[in-house]
Amino acid sequence: MAENYDVIIIGSGPGGYVTAIRSAQLGFKTAIVEREHLGGICLNWGCIPTKALLRSAEIKHYTDHLMDYGLSLSGEVKADVGAVVDRSRKVSARLNGGVGFLMKKNKIDVIWGEAKLAGKGKISVSASSKKPMEPQHPAPKGTKGEGEYMAKHIIVATGARPRALPGIEPDGKLIWTYFEAMVPKELPKKLLVMGSGAIGIEFASFYDSMGCDVTVVELMPTIMPVEDAEISGIARKSLEKQGMKILTEAKVSKVEKGASSVKATVETKDGKTQSIEADKLISAVGVQGNIENLGLEALGIKTDRGCILIDDYCRTNVEGIYAIGDVAGPPMLAHKAEHEGVICIEKIAGVPGVHAMDKLKIPGCTYCHPQVASVGLTEAKAKEAGREIRIGRFQFGANGKAIALGEDNGLIKTIFDKKTGELIGAHMVGAEVTELIQGFVVAMGLETTEEELMHTVFPHPTLSEMMKESVLDAYNRVLNA
């Protein structure tokens, strides 16, 4: 006989496990199904381990520029790629164990295996068909396994995987996805990165800082195409100054694989072609939702372009079935998945005051060097929407803390509605902007006006002062520029 739950969540990534915890807090009998590793891609193969790698690259960058800080070191600082990767994997393993602890603490049953929707309010769980990238973490004690389970509410949180282009499919040896790029056995001398979104640029930045000859190919006119063009332009100049080669309005049209290298044919907008040889190629052309083999078709659940269609409260077109996170469409970000899951389960529970997510107020961060962070409308999108705008800018080079840190290259850009004073966009490039952006996120969430921001006291000396100066600049009141 199938065991009964109030809520079953399929997938234990950031969206899945956070939703499970909130579900348990609300008094629901909750289970979560995981086929491979607690914490999902983000914790094990995405957000967290890449930041560990990038931290090593950041330290390497600073040691390469010690004289800029009046310091010297006898001997060369060399990158031990094995040790760098090992540290990254240990960070993930520690957090993976943390998720297991949280499941136990909140009395959430973990069902180990691969889930499929087997009818209204029913799932079947079979042994996982996915081969882990590394030795699988052992299933926590007390977890359940194969069989049938029932729940009034089933939430699909199966995440996404790297998208592959026809003819340039990753092979794990010469053509990598982020999985292989995260655990190199040795550093390639020459690396070609196809795609300049957050994943592509972060890996390009990591390998460039570690001493590799890196070339990035991007189809769009700017790198990090979702970002404000002015911000991505500054980031590009900085990355190129560090030695990275970047080709925009270009595409990899063909790849020939040799014994230990690839030869890529790159075609530019004007139809010209060039050949680029590299030891490895990283395919970073986006991700697609994991919707296969879930039983969606049999239940008539609607999908579009590889993602499950949902309403503002994560409900599919079939009663009792919900979807959150990457599998439910963009923006494909861990923090979006977490918040989406909380909205979903609180709506199910009837928590008062639950409201739909405003996707314009979801921040985006790219952890290259220099960092990039943003929230809201870009300048181009604001103008496309017919908004009359005021724009404020403040350079890192005019900030005392940035100069003292030796990080005087960057920009804070704010965009306001000219009529109402509403902050509708904030865009940053420079040191620690991924930590600064939350200030503007909070301001937008509270519908703070330009006047309130201008009368907020920011501490000195800090990088955050630039945020206020950018606001002041939008209203011709800037003080330190």
C-alpha cells in the first residue's frame, strides 16, 4: 500500500529542499524525492563549488599583483589544480551533509530514487538511471526508496541541465559542460568558451586567472547579454585587459576533434570565418528544464520550450501538480527557485498575504573578476517600455574605499522613473557588487523613492557610499565626482 503524504517534492535542489522545510514548518507531512545528491546542481555542481573555484582564482589574481600593494614574494605562486578542485568538492560535500541534517531536523522523509507522476496524487519511484559524476554521497539513514507514494500536493522541482547544440555535443573529454569544467585533472593551455552568460564568463574568468589562454565566443553584440550594455562593456574591457580574448556577434559553426584538442570554425556576423584551436571547449549556451520521463504527457501537463507552464502561484494546469525553479522557466536562478517554492507552499497552506513574485525585482549576479550584479530594467529595456528616465552613475575611481582596496575600476548605475522617482533598475560592475546589490533590491521591494535614498546615511569609508552617490548623480546632486 502506498504511503500517504500531504506534500511530495520531486528534486532536492535549492527550490526543492527549501520548499520542503517551509512545508514542514506549516505542519504538512512532507517528503522529498532525490535521484542523485541532496542540494541539487546548485550546491553540488553549480553556484557553490564554482564560487570556491573562483575564490582560489581571486587569490591567485592578487598574488600575481602583489607589488601593486607594496608586497613581494620570493618564488612564483603556482596553481595546484588538483588541490583547488579538491577544496571546491569539500565545500560542496560539507553543504550536502547540511541539507541532510535539515531534512532530519524538520522531520522530512527523503525518498531516494527517480520519481514519475503515476496518476492523480500518485508518484512511483524507481532506482535512479543517472550515473553520478563522482562517488554518490550515501543515502541518509532512514531514507525510503523504490515504490509508490501518495500526496494531495506534488511539487516538481527537477531543475535543469546544460543545453547542447547539434554537432557540438559535449563528450566529457574535449567538449565540456560545467560539470567537467569544474573538476579538471589539469589546466588546459588554450581554452575556448562558447557562450558568455553567467556560467560561460565565470569559467572563462576562472581559467584566465589560473593562467590559461582563454577565448570567449558570443552570438550577441555584448557579453552577458541580459545585463545593461554599459555595464557589460566595462566588464569586457576589464576582462580583455587581463588577457582574455572575446569575440561577439560570432558563433562556433563547426568543431573538429583531434586526439587531444579541438579545432573550431568561428563565423562572424559579416560572414567571415576563422579557425581557433584549443585543448578544451566549454559549451555554455544555456540550460534546459528536466521535464523528460516525469509522466507529464500522460497527465496532460502543459509545457513550453522545455519548461513546465505555471501560473503566478506555481500551479500547473492540472490540479494538485505544481512546478518551481529552473524546470518552471526563467530566470533560472537558485534564489528565484527558493522564493518561488515558498510562495507555492504558502499559497497551498492558505497563508494570508501571499503574493506573486515580481521577476523584475530578482537580482542577478556574475562572479567573474570584476563582479557584475543587477536588478530591474536595463537602460535599453526602460526606453523600450516607453519610460522617461533619469540615470545616475558613479565610478569606483572616485570612491576612497575602492582606491584603498586597489579596486578602482567599476561603475554603479541607477535608473529612475522621471515622473515618479521610482527606482526601476540598478546595475553594477566592480569589486563586491554581488554583495552590494541587495541594498537596491530591498529599496525596490519597499518602493523607496529617490528622496528617501538620498537622505539615507551610508557608512564611510565603504563601497556602499557609491550607491548613494549614484542616486545623487541621477538628480544632479552628486558630491564626490
